[in-house]
Amino acid sequence: MVAIPFCITTDHFMCQQIVESFARGLDTTSINISEFKDSSKTFATYGILRGTGDLLKKSKNFFYIDHGYFNASQRSFGSGRTIIHDLEGYFRIVKNDFYHSGDGSCDSNRFNKLNIEIQSMRTKGEFIVLSEPSPHIKKFFQLDNWTINTINELKKYTDRKIIVHNKQSPIPLNALLKKAWAFVSEQSTAGIKAMIAGVPSHFTNKTLKKINSISSIENGKIDKQIFYNLSYGQWTLDEMKSGEAWQYLKQNSK
């Protein structure tokens, strides 16, 4: 039986709105992180900032909430800041991890409702897009040397040109993907966007590398089943409030 988690918020408005929506679906109330002392208890929270990251690192039983894989809430990036435009999109909810692996055998019903057109897989490309983790992700996952280490790893398997890209890059990712052979990141959900555009994504994160690893950079694949599975790992705030998200998690979490 899956235990009902304590729903932990910070003082940030996004964390409060998202976690309180989840709590409503559990018919419970949220608790400020300053009042939650026992990390051995199962809890749910959003993001890795303002103390939640430290709490997550201590715990073995948690539900992690963050931006979704498809049709996420609208955001823009600039000057080292993330600007949130709305909370109308999807948010992923993961048990005891930060990302879903894409494993599973879910039907296509939920994905089809997103009305996303999957492009045919690219058969040629001029370069590899290397997506750098954000400063917060680098710090949390201890990835200070990730860029150079990943470039060196890629050179073992390919001689293609590598273009380093991040949220502050002047060239939009959409423009790069038009001529890209592959997309590489530690964990960026932009990797899902790349696969939708027909560009195989390769990950260094231990969970996500099941989709495509660095060693397969010259023969990456795009499996639609991954999209179907991930669509059942993300939920809107309304689906959280109604309890639909929690009912699914209870039935499908180990």
C-alpha cells in the first residue's frame, strides 16, 4: 500500500500552488518546510530550491514534482532568470526519483489527447546539440565538469561537430534542431522536445540513459512507446486537485 505523503511547501508561490493542488487531491493540507522535521516519512514537494533539495537528498520515500515532459507550463529564460508565464500546463510527478525512465507499456490514449505531432526521425544532421545543465542542476547533482566530461565521452563514439547550448544561448533550440543529428543532456526535458522534432536524445542521467546513452550517439532511436509512458507521468493542477493524479499514482507506484 502506498502511504499518503505529507505535502511540503516553501514560501515560493509556485511551490505553494502546485503542492497545495496535489494536497487537495489527497484530501489533506500542505505543511511548510520549516515545520517538517522527519525526512524518514513519505512526502511530496516541488523543485529542489529553498530547502526541498536537501530534504530530498535525505529521503528514500518521496514524490517529486516538477515541470512536465509535454505541454508544460509556459516559461521563458533570460539574464539567468526563469520567468513563469502560467501554471496551466503539465507537471511530472515521480516516486523516489527526479525523472521517469520511459519504461512501461502504457496505452496511447493520454498522449493522443495532447495533440502532438511526432516528426519522422532525422536521417542526417550537421552537428550534435549538447545541452548544459542549469547552475542549480549542476550544483544539486554535482555536475561541475559535466560539459567537458561529456564532450570527451562523445569523442569516443563520434567525430561530429558539437554545439554547446544552454538557456541563455542566443540561438533558440528550435532553430538548432532543424539541422541537428542528436541532442545530448544530463536530464533536460528539452530532450523530449527534440525527439518529438525527430532528433534522437541521449542522456547521461542514470535513469534517463535508458532512452539513449552516449555510446549510441551514432545510432540513437526514437520509440513512441516512451512518449505514451511519460504522458502517464505528468498531470495538470486540475487533475491533481480532483484526485485523479493520486489515484493513478497509488495504483501504479511500487
